[in-house]
Amino acid sequence: MKKLSPTIRSAAVIAALGLALAGCSTANDDTRGSDGEDSHGSHESASNESSGSDHEDMDSSDSGHESGGHEGHAADGGDPPEEITKAAAPKFDVGDTVVLSADHMPGMKGAEATVSGAFNTTTYSISYTPTDGGDPVKDHKWVVHEELKDPGKAPLKKGDKATANADHMPGMKGAEATIDSATDETVYMVDIKTDEMEMTNHKWVVESEMKPAK
């Protein structure tokens, strides 16, 4: 075998080193690509996926709103409608302590409450779309006849349309409502104070949703 001249050997060594360096450069570039811009892109994607999950969770929480939810219900219900008739001989008098079986909102069922008003009227469950663009509300309990705009003679029937004049929560007043059900039970305002809520003159709870406190 012929011996390679020093010049040829040097050229071969340089060529080999050049190839090795090129390979290292490519590997480093690949590493930067996966850990750099590509990695940032994957974080962004993960962030978007997480954000999407959060939106789904919020949508899920809104589903309670669609089923008679009381999100945003006023902490102070204020005075009763002027036209409503006070109950002459209610089962529960103003000042009585009762236990609620109503489940209108988290923390209500089983809570103790104090009666702040008792009235004779027709009380309705309604479905409506809030005027502020909120999600439709189904089977909201309760609205009394005197809280409807020009409702005519009571009782309204299931499926009848009416305009809500109550302002229990954002978007209710002025909303077009559909009557889901009606009851002529005595209806009450109550004060509630628990770890989860504190409400004054909460409107409304019907008599079958209350029992005497022991």
C-alpha cells in the first residue's frame, strides 16, 4: 500500500474535522429547535388547551344558571311589591325561625332562616332569557304575580307569556318570560345567614319549602 503524502493526510484530517463540526452544529440547532421556539410553541399550545378546559369549566358552571340558577341574586331583596296582600293567618309568622328545604342556590337547603314577610298571591316558576345577554334561565323559582308587568288576572297558566318586572338578579327586569308552573301557597320573604350566604328579604320561598325549626 502506498503511503499518503503529508499534504494528503492533512487534507483528510481537515475534511474529517469539518464533517464532525458540521454534525455537532446540526445537533445543536436541532436541540435549540426543540427546546427553543418549538418548545415555546408547545407551551403555548398547552396553555391554549388549559384555557380551553377553563372555558369548558365555566360553561359547565353556567349550566346551573340554565336550570333556575340564582347567580348574582341580590343580597338584599328589598321591600315586597306594593300591591301584594299580606297573609292574614300564615303558618309561619314574621320572626319565626324555619328550616328551608328549598334548593334554589348552594347552601340554602337545610339552612335556618327567619321569616321577614308572609303573603297571599299566585307565585310562578318562570323561564326567561336575561336582557343583559346572559344564558337562558329555566324554571326559576320564584316570581309573584305582582312582579309581572300588566299580567292580567291571576293565575296565569303554564306556557303563558309575561314580562318580568322583578329585579332579583341581573337581566331579569324587562325580560320576556314563560310561565312554567304556578302555586297559590302562602309565599314568604326570609332572612338567611350561613357560612355560604347572607341574605335579607330573600324573595321567595313557598310554604311547602319550609318547616319549623326544632
